[in-house]
Amino acid sequence: MRGIFITFEGPDGAGKSTQIRNLAEYIDKKGLPYVLTREPGGTKISDAVRSILLDPDHGELENETEVLLYAASRAQHVREVIRPALAEGKIVLCDRFVDASIAYQGHGLGVSIEDVVRVNRFATGGLVPDRTYLIDIPPEVARERLLQRTDGTGKPLLDRIERKGLDYHRRVRAGFQAIYRENKQRILWIDGNQPEAVVFRDIVADFQKRFESVER
Ligand code: TMP
């Protein structure tokens, strides 16, 4: 039996990490086998690549290098974690996947979408999520939220991508919206400007309808 591959996407600060944890807790309580993982990261090698990508000192990173590093992290993650878990019949909950590269590197940085898609098809071997929860939020609201995450001294904890300007984040958001319009069968769009409990209610309702009511 093949498992279920679910991804969470959305601009930084949309609240997706909280929601993916909430869904993991819900699935755990049901006693269903699952794996909770994230990109970039999820394996030793992918986590090492993550630290190169998010280091605020790496301002000189070229766009092409950035695309390839996200894809390299993903190639390892797919083969070491995601595919094996799916083969064991598990539910894989993944915080970001290929859509993030299309939105951030394609729409955000202006790298050819076709190239991003092609590189990622190679990296993933063509793996596509069964369902994607896209939590949307205007960049201005997201920025306010991100600035509230501070270190011990009150300084915001922004990584290399989060430090980019509002225009970049507006393009990323528009990118996610374009991806949604082209993949409405796979993606559920959720308004992240609603209370956390309401966002979670929508996600669980969808999960129950699509996956719990069907014999697997
Ligand atoms: P996270 O904040 O969701 O952990 O993701 C780390 C950052 O990396 C976030 O700003 C989004 C960005 N990112 C990309 O630019 N491309 C990608 O393919 C992925 C997976 C993440």
C-alpha cells in the first residue's frame, strides 16, 4: 500500500509550521503511521545544505546556485526519507516542497520557471504531492509576525530569505497564487489571516474528507 504525501506551502510567516504540527498531532492521536519532515532539510545532508542556503552571511549566492542547492537538498530527502516512508504506507507531512522553489526562485528571483520545474523533476524523480495545503497571507501581515520572533536581546531572528524586501515577498505570494490557479485539484487554498483554530478546522475537514473516509 502506498502512503499519502501531503505538503504545506505558503509565504514565510503564514503559520504553516504550526498547522503542520497540529495535523501531525491529530494523525498521531488517530494512531495512523506518519512522518513529519521539512525542506530544505529532513536528512543530515539536506540539513547541511539548509544551513548554506539560509545563512544571512551568504549574500553572494547566485540564483542558479540557489535553485540547485534547494533541488540537491530535495533529491536526498526524497530518496532517503519521503519515498521509503510512502513505500511503507505512511502519511508523509512535508513542510514545503517543489512549489516553494517555483514561488521563491522562479517568481521571486525571476529564474525561468521552466528551468526550475525541469531541475526539480530530475531531483524528485517526478514525485508530486497527493494534497497541498497552501496557507496564504499578505506580506505586510507576515512581516509583522516574523518581526515578533526575536532572540534573547530583542533582535528579530530573520534568515537570509526572510530578510529580503517586501517586493520580493509580494512576487513570491503572487507565485503561490499562480501555482494554485494551475493546480486546483491538488492544492487547497486557505486564508492564513484567520484565527489559528479556524485554519486548522479547514485543514482537518479536508484531510478527513479526502483521506479518512476512503479505504486505503
Ligand atoms: P522555512 O522557513 O519554511 O523553513 O523555509 C526556509 C526558507 O527557504 C523559506 O524562506 C522559504 C525558502 N525556500 C525556498 O526559497 N525554496 C525552496 O525550495 C524551499 C523548500 C524553501
